[in-house]
Amino acid sequence: KRLIAAKVATLIPPGRHAIGLTGGTTTAEVLRALHRQDLTIITNSISIGLEAAEQGQARVLIAGGVLRASSLELVGSLAEQTFKHVNVGTAIVGVDGVSLSGGLTTHDEIEAKTNGAMMERSQRVIIAVDSSKLGVVTLAKMGDLASVDVLVTDSGAPEETLQAIRALGVEVHVVSLPQDAL
């Protein structure tokens, strides 16, 4: 996840920029890999928001909503309304599943709707996902693969899956894993 996060960090434009981060371990790693304080961080994750503030990010906006105790994410109509009032330059989205048939999915339908609202308000959407989640479909759909601009994954991903994703117009970046990790 750190290698994926490091690659995602290189895809963020220089200068002031608004970044949306969904909750999750991979997106938390992206925040840690950014190594800059000129960003506006927009998130519905309490833990990511707190970490961004501790890092000294220029501005941190945490969308309000109903707290999911299992993930420390704020979800629901209040969070969705927050996203309708901001412009996100780049959304960095973590998912539980990515597939051609199911699109971008997660285990919670309210979380899926909230994350979908962030994606809709974003100029660019980057999916940060380890290869174990490719081809997986979970309960709730966040969006279609066609709504994704960039997918960053690891070298454990099947090449035929990556080719199919590229065929949809998604820019795909693959980070190499150490041989013993495969």
C-alpha cells in the first residue's frame, strides 16, 4: 500500500490543490506520502482529517455526517451535502472491489453513496487499490469504472484485467512489488 501511495502522491499537481480522500488504509498512506503542506484536504474520515491537521496541511475540511464506528467515517446525507458545496481537484478513492461488471464497490451502501458524491464533485478521480481487490464485487456500488481517470495498483494485478480497464479510457499505473511480496 505504501508503494501505491507513493505513486499516487506523484500524480498530484504542484501548488495549491484540493484533494478529496475517502477513508481507508490505502488513502491514509497516500496522505502520509504527500510530504507537502500546501493542500486543502477534504475528507469524510475523522482519522484522515486529524492526521492531515497534525501534518500541518494548509486547510482540512471534514464532511459532517453519521459516524460509522467501524471505520471512523462520516456518512449519509449531511456528508453528501458537504461535497455538493465544494470543488475537489483530485479525489483519491479507496475501494473494497473494482470490476468491469460491478464497477467500484464497498461493503456499506451509505458509505458508497457518500464516496460517490465526492467523486461527482471532483475534476479527477484516482483509485488507489491493491491487486487483491481487482475483479472483486462487494455489496454497494460507488460508481462505474468510466468515472475513473487513473487507477494505481500493484504488479500482482492480472495483465488482462489491466488491459480491459485501460480500454475504458482509464490511465493505469502499476507499481512493482518486491518478489517476496508476490
